[in-house]
Amino acid sequence: MQKLLITIGVVLIVLGVLWPLLQKSGLGRLPGDIAVEKENFKFYFPITTSIIVSIVLSLILWFFMRK
């Protein structure tokens, strides 16, 4: 359990540091991400981005958890 929590923490830190670079690459505005902008209201739900990040994190965790 400790290895898992440390791995998750390291991955989150790395993603936080790399996030500005990832946004420039278009990761935050993929087709399928929901964005609604009105006069006084903005709503953004990055469903496609969330799925891609989830798959990548799952593969990373699977790689580190296998013996």
C-alpha cells in the first residue's frame, strides 16, 4: 500500500509540473471535451482528456505493481 501511495504522489507531482506543457500540446482541448461558455458562465468537463489520463495512469500503475 505504501508503494502505491508513493507512486500516485510522484505521478501527480510530475503531472502538475508538466501540465503547462501538456496544455500547449492540446491535451486539455481534445474532441469530446465538453466546454460551454456564456456571458457570465463557463463550464468545462474534459471527459476525453480524463479517459486518456486514466488509461496512462492505469498502465503506469500496472507496470509498477507487477512483480
